[in-house]
Amino acid sequence: MKYMILIYSDEAAWAAMAPADRDQAMGAYMAYSKTLAQSGKMVSGSQLAPAGTAKSVTVRGAARVVDGPYVDTKEELGGYYLVDVADEAEALDWAKKCPGAAHGGVE
């Protein structure tokens, strides 16, 4: 069964991090990605562009495109992992290991 792990973080806090701290955080993501890939459970994953570049599309009568983040949240959706696991419990185990769970939120 496929599950998507969505990573939310505060872009301003990330940008304000010292370069060494940001490098350490990126290293944690790289290690997590490698472990997930080696497990055979990773289908795909990617970092997303900054939320300020996002567009929102709604179609209620006429289509409408609006600049801005995806939904009204305090954090921005910064990336994802798509995993193929046996069940929800296994998906939650992987989500708990995601570095984003320690500094933002993982859904």
C-alpha cells in the first residue's frame, strides 16, 4: 500500500539557520533517504520549491489561479516521500524517522 509522507517546515526558520546547522539537517535528510531507498520501501521523494513560487488552482464555475502557498498553514510544505509499505503502521514508523518530524511536522 502506498502512503505519502508530507514534510512541513518554517521556511523563515530554515533560512535563518547557521550554515553548519543547515548542512547537518540536510545530512540527516540524505541519510534518511538512503536508508529508506535501501529498504526497498521508497517509491519517490523530493524537496519542493519555496512556497512563494506556488500557485493555487480552483475551479468553481471558472478556473482561477492564485499565487501563494498551498493551504492556510503556519508551515510550508517543503517536500515529500512516497513509500510502498505493508500497512499504515509501517508508514507511521517511517514518518516518525523522518528528520522533518523533529523540526517541523510530518503528515
